[in-house]
Amino acid sequence: MAQPGRLGMTDVQKSELWHRWRKGESITDISRALGSFRTSVSYVLRLHGGFAPPHRTRSPHALTLTDREEISRGLSAGQTLRQIAKALQRSPSTISREIARNGGRQRYRATQADKAAWERSRRPKACRLAQHGKLRRSVANKLALDWSPEQISGWLKRTYPDDETLRVSHETIYKSIFVQTRGVLKKELQKHLRTQRAFRQSRCSSLRGAGRGQIVDGVSIAERPPEIEDRAVPGHWECDLIAGFAASHIATMVERQSRFMMLVKVNGKDTNSVVTALSKQVRKLPNQLRQSLTWDRGMELADHKTFTLATYTQVYFCDPRSPWQRGTNENTNRLLRQYFPKGADLSVYSQAELNKVARKLNQRPRKTLGYETPADKLQASVALIG
């Protein structure tokens, strides 16, 4: 029968915990399935940073419990070390060290020696960030600029293509942040991650979206031309509102090809306020960058005809309950929650402050752009057209 481990759970329970965590189950569901306290499950996850510890196995060359029992019997029978070694087909020096480190001939016990050997085998290897100071400092500096681990990893590969010591995977960066026992990156850097979570979430966890309302005389997204769908040309935008405390909102605009974003201060959620604010912002763009705008089924753009007349920009509307049709915008809105948490009063931000946040995101490299920045990508596209 498995014995409870250091955290009060058996090996079987721990294995089940990590299996369920990888499947995306919540902490509450896992604790209920294991018959354990929610705080106990949370403690295990925090201790390991949300990463399942690797399964430990014994080296095929190491002494087994059976070998140690043979050693114990040989000692009891008064055999010499060479006789015991010959019977086990081991080197006499191996048997000598085994007995010496476990109490000597008089105090050697097979079970205790085997447990001690298992504990001594815990030799965590220093991770890559701990071994390379320049790499560690580069990663810490970029995290402080709110770059994601994946962006940092891609930027390093692009910036130092010939220096293997300046390469690190994004998973290693996450582990170094979340698993504080590594002692590599400061815990304070967690606040620069977009989600600001205390430990790594399962890859199977998901976010859910929902559609809203109906639009009169709206042109369906199904009628968008192919060049918009395949992001062949710039000037096509996905837009939405993010909500805050006391019915405060910010309009978000993301250019499909470059992922360049703009934030727009709106005085209300009503269609007049939204159309007025968006029209003012879009009219600042050069003509080649105001080709189309895609919105969901929210009534904020019910007066889309006025918007089109004011900006000469075609408006398309997504299907009901289909947020993935504005996937670029949905992803950007999640990034923005790092700066505008749910429940925050969005009305206190000026347009200048919104521009500052947008500029920060536009100057961060994106994996989908080959780790170019949205600002550079848009500039290159406009120059090509011009």
C-alpha cells in the first residue's frame, strides 16, 4: 500500500492529481475527485508551479532492493566484500561504498539503505538560466518590459542566431518564474505576465465567448473578400469593446495583417458614442489603412451606416455566438487585461494613456509575425503600398 508522501498524499493520489490537471479540470473538481481539501491540491500545484514533476526512475546500473538484501544476508553470514561482490557480479569497491555510507557492517539494513539511496538520488540539475548569467539578465529585463516568455524566446533566437548560450525555451522561462525553488528569476516578475497567475495553467483550460444581439442591414462576414480573409493586404480591422466598472468601456481596434492595435476612449456603450469615437479615430488613418472594419453582433455599431459615410470604411458583422471570427481581436483583448483588469474603472484613462498602452503592445514582438513587432510590420506594409 502506498504511503502518504511529504504533502499528505499517496503517490497514486499525486499521479491522479496531475492527470486531471493536465486534462484541464479545476482545482475544486480535482479536490472533490481525490477526496482531499482544495487548499491541499492548490498547495501541490503552487509548490511545483503548475508543472507536473518528471516521473522518477532508478538507473538500471544502480543497486536494487534485492541486491541490498543480498548484501545484508552476506554480512550476516560473515562473507567478505569480495564474496558478496562476486555473487552480485558487482565491483568490490561498489559494495564497499554501499556499506560504508549506510552504517557499516554492523548497522547495515537493506530497506533503510534503499530508502536513503532514493533520497540521495535527488540531484536537481541547474537550469539553463542559472548557468548563463547574460541570458538570465536578458530574460529578466524583457519580462520587466511586459514581454511574454514566448516573445522573449523567439526574440533571442532571432537576435542571436549563432550563439547557443543565448537560447532558452519559453517553458523554461515559465518554470523559472513559477517554480521559485529554482532560485533563478524573482517572484516579482510574475506581475509582468499577462494573466499574473501564481502557477502554470493547464493547456487544456479554455476561455468561452458568447455572441450578442442582431444588427439591421448589416453585411455578413461571409461576404468579406478573399484578400481580407487571407490577410493579403493591410487596412482591415477587427474591433470590439472591453468593459470595466460602472459601465465604462474602451474600444479596441486590431489591424488583421500586422496585428497593430489602437485603443479608443468612448464615453458610453450606446451606438452614438461608439460610432462618434471610432469615426474620429479612423479618420486619422491614411486612406489605404481604412478599408474595412469587422464587429460582432453587439448593438454598439447599430448605426454602422453613419460610420461608413463618415470614414468610407466598409463594416462587416460576425455571425451570432461566433467570437472566433474575430480571433485576432479576441486575443488582443485578453492581452489588454494585463493593463485593464476586469472590474477596473476604464473611464479614468485619458486617450493619451490609452495610446501609451497601445504603443507598448505594438512594440512587442509577436510569434505570429515571426517575432517582428506590429509597428514594424505595419510600417513595412504601408511603405510597400505607397
